[in-house]
Amino acid sequence: MRTQLGTYCQQFDGTLRPLLQHLDTTLSALDLAEADIPARSLATPLRELQHQLRALCDKVAEQQAYVLIFGPLKSGKSTLMNAIAAAYVSEVSSLPAYPCLVFVSAGKQREFVVATYDGTSRTYQDPRELAKAIEMAHGQLAAAIRQAEQRGVTFDPAEHYPQAIRRVDVRVPGSELASTGAVLVDTPGLYTRMRFGYDRMTRDFRSAAACAIFVVKSDTLFLEQVFAEFQQLLDLFSRIFLVVNVDSHKRDVSPDGKLVPSLEQSQPEAVLKAFEQLAMSAPLQRAASEGRVRMYPVDLLHAASAVLQKSPAEQVPPGFRAFRKDLSEYLASSDYLAAFLRDSLQRAQALLGETLQHTRAHEVQRLLHNLQEVDEQIGWLSAEQKRVQLALQYDWSAAFARGQRDVDAEVERFARDSGAKLLRTLGASIDTWFLSSHSLDWLVTGQWTPLVRDYRAEVLEAGRRTFEQVLGQTEGGLDLPDGVPELVRRAGIDVRQLKVQALSTLGPVGWPASTSVPVDVNAIPIKKGMLDRVSFRSLDKVRERLFGPASKPDVKIPGKDKAARLGDAGRLHLHQCVAQFRAQLLPETVAVLRDFFGPRFYTAAVELLRTQLGTYPERLRTRQQELETLRTRLLAVTGPLRQLATASQGLVPKLEELGKAFDHEVATPAPANPQAPAKDVVLSPQAPRPRDAKAPANANKPRDARSPEKTG
């Protein structure tokens, strides 16, 4: 069994301890994570779990037997620790009632290691320095507790004040603890205002502590409140040693006024017997009958003094010798060894379950969901950039073709219809001119030029109206391939606004320089008068005298002169000029506007579209870089959490295999026989057994039985 225990402890520690590295990595990642990263709140419970896991690994690796000591303030716990350790350890336990656990174990040199809830630690060599540090920490903790009370929340040091002291480890050289392998765990006194509850204090020792010692003064033994929380100890520990601190020097007054030994001094067993019969609660009686609770009357001051002075065994109070003997035998018993294996496996499995529960918590699921969303967005952004590149290389002519055809058709129709009206108006203006005395320049420049300009403007306006109608159609009149309209919208491009902007960048329409009906004065047929013939005037001179200079024929011509000089031939000639101009004006106007609303507009619109679309990839890359940064931040947390979950899940079957390998050692002991006679919970002091001079050399292991009478 003892050989198997060593093998088990080595395999157990080698199996479970690597998980601490995963927890370290995970906690470091959570500590570095920004506040907006989900699962950051897991740092506190994971740090608590890490502490418990490390405590379990250390306990198993060193084969330590934790012995927890409970009891009210000033009940004698410190004195009992001095007596058990055979060394003075009251430097810590006698300090003000700071709510932390104190671990006392054997060591090569005296030192004190103070660990806090945030995982940091500090080592002291001088007890006075330790006392100052704890005194300062005591005040800071009290202030933190008051702040929590003012906020109406239940104080939790891990959450509300992680700098609080969690435990103090005391290393004591040359103590009896080296021979038993026991680690004494001093707990804060009951009923202290700053206690966090024994439920939290003993959380590290569920299924891990060997046994508990409950210390109570005989003066308070019959007070109900002393045992108010004893049920918790019964639920947590399979063996409890109830040490009743008696005063062997106490005196009472006799009827004759003399001082005589009190009942506590003369018959301490009678006091405990009365407690068992009159005041012991039903659960405590049941535990006592099962052998789980034993009571020992001990004068702790006398016992501690005798042990520290290395007095002979017979000078050590018999109650303490009986207590020490039973404690040593239990720690060396096969029952304890089996419980050691069984409980450590159960505790490890529970811690693995908690780890897996944390890695599957809602915050972790939200973190993984966020990471998945980020990955999807990054993938979409990469695909979007490829879609933009294809769009930039796209031939947009087909997309604009339908809109251009609509505008061209309307321009041609309107130009044709309006051209017929223009021809009639121009013809009518010739007849009006013949009846007036206006010059030819008035007709050409003053009448025809505005009409031609109006005609061009009206045709242009017809084209604009059609252009605007096309804008009102789906996708602004563009026939875009599947997916492109959505791409354009995601790029922030308003196709309608873009087309309007592109048209405005074209400026005015580039009309031909000629804005009127061209009339060659020298080609107008005229008739010479008698005077012209007598004077031998040439036709050119006659035309000049009639119309004025050919460059500006602004001479007014009376209506009768027009009739005489020009006649029907001149009228016909002007009509022919108008008809010829109109025949040229229609295709010319249509061609100019087709170019304006066609190639010129298309070139400007596509250039503007590609320019605006070209800015989209930069925004996509910027967003992708932001998401890549976020992804790195998320992976910094999800990676360790996934590794932690994988490692924890992988340890589950390994622990099961380890349990199967030691199945016969960890078998649950058979329940007590209910028909067996009840055990007497009050033990009478017994004489010590003779010391075995041939004790094995390796008897200092916690699994080995030792002579309980050794005191120095």
C-alpha cells in the first residue's frame, strides 16, 4: 500500500500539474485582454481554480496530510498548534483575527510566505515584519469590506479586493511535523466580523483534508452557539478530533470557604460526559457513535509547555498524549491512505469539471461567436475586394446602352418635330420681313438666330428630360450584372447622383459656331432699276446699296423696294436658304446631342464611377486591418481557452485510468455496522506505549506509523 501510494502520487502529480501551465497562460491572456473582450470576467474564477489545483497537486506530490484546526477566538488553537508541532508557531496564529488560512509545516528554515488572492506572494524572515504587514493588510481589508457593505453587496475578496491575504505559509525547522508529514491549517476564529464563511475557507480542502480538530474551552463547551456551524465540519471531514481545553489549575470555593480543585481539574472526563449526555446535538451524537468524532480533555497550556521544553513523556498531560496518539495512528492508517487516494481523485475530477464548465461558459461562447463573426467578416472583406477589382475592369458600355438609346431616340424625335415647326416659323418670318422695312441683318441675326438657339435649347431640354426619366428607373437606368448594384451601394455610390454629377462636369453643349441661317448676300437675286442701268452700276454695287456691306447687311429696306428689287425670286431664294439650313440643322443637332449624352457622358460617368469605386478597396483594407487586430486580440484569449479546454478534456480519461489502476486502494470503506455497540466519544487518558527502538528509518513519511509519544 505504501509503495503504491508513492507511485500513485507521482503519477497523479505528473498527470494533473501540466494543467497549471495552461491556466497560467490563460490567466495571463485574460489579464492582458481589453475590457471589451468577452470572457475577461473568467479571470477571477480561473485564478481561484488555479489556486485550488496547485494546492491539490502540492498536497499529493508531497504526500501531505492537511489537519484543519477550528474553534472560537481565544479557545487555545495557537497553543494546540505549538504542542502538535513541538515548536513555537504562535507568531502568526496569535496575530489579530485576519480572515485567512495559516499553513504550518516543517521546513529547513523559519520563514513566512504570504499569498494574496491575485496570485502574488511575498516571503518574510522576521516575524515582526510579518506582523506589521498583516496589521496594515487588516485595516485595508476592513475598509474594503465596509465599502462592499455600503454598496449592499456580499463581500468577495477575489472580486472586491484581490490584494487581500489568502493564506500564510509558515515553515518551521526542527518540529514534530517533519516526522508525521502533517500540515496544520489554522483557520480564523468563529464569530469574527471579517470572516468570509467556513464554506469559502475550507473550499480548498473538500475531498482533500485528512481531518479536522475543533478546539473549545471547557467554559464555553455548553454554549449552543459554539457548535452552530459544526454541521459544516461534519459534512466536510470524515474524522474530527474535539479537543476541550481545560484548566488543570482552576479552583472552586468549598462550603467552608477553602479553595479546592474544581471538577474541571479533578474530573475533566465528567465535564465531557455531561456534555455528551445533556448538550450534544443529535448530528454530533450520531457522528460520535460512528467513530467520526472523538473528544479529548487537554490542558493545552500545560501540554504546550511540556512539549516545547522537551519534558519527559510522563510529564505531558495524558489527554494530549491520547489525542496525539490517535491523530498519528489515523494519519498512518490504511483508512486514511485509501481516503487520500480516493479524495484526491474526486477533488481532481471536480476541478476538471469546473475547468471545463468555465471553458464552456456563456462568456466563452460569446467570445467564440465574436471570433467566428470576425473571421466571416474578414473573409467577406477579402471577397469584396476581389469583386471590386472585377468591377473596375468591367466594360460598362452595355450598362449605359439602354439609357443612351432612350435619350437618343427622344432627341431625334424632338429634333425632327421641332425642326418642322422651326421651318414654318422661319418661312413665316421671311414673309413678315418682306412686308417690313427691316434690314436683312435684322432678319438673319435678330429673328433667325434666336429661333435657332431656341430650337437647340429645346432639343437639349428634351434630351435632359429623358435623361432624368431614365434616372428614375431601377438602378438609375443602368443594366448592371447580378451583384454589381449591391456592390455599388455598399461602396457608398449613388448611381443617380453620380450620373447627374457626370453630366454636370461636361459643361455646355459644344454647338457649331454658326447659330443662324447662312445667307450669302452676293447670291441673292436682285433686279436693277432704271437708274442702276443708266449709271452702269454692277450687281455687287446694287446689292451693297440695297443691303449694306456683305459682312453686315444692316441697311433698312422699305417693303416696296424689297418687292421691286427682290420679287418672288429673292423670296424663293431665302426660303431655299432656310430649307437647306434646316436640312443640315436636324442631323447636326442630333449628332451633337448624341455625342453629349452618349460618348462624352459615358466617358465622364465611367471615369467618375471608377474613381469612386476605386476608393472603396482602401476602406475595405482599413476595416480588414481593424478586424485583423481585433481577431488577434480575440485569439490571444480564445487560443489559451481552447488549449485549456482540450487539456482538461484530455485529462478526464487519464484520471479515470489512474483511478482504475488503484481501484483496490481507493475502494470506499464499508459503512459502520448499526448493530455494533456505540463507541464512547469521551476518551480516558491512557499511559503511553513504550517507544519502539527499532522504528524503520523511513518513518518520517506521512504514510508511516510513528510513536505518538515522541515529544522532542
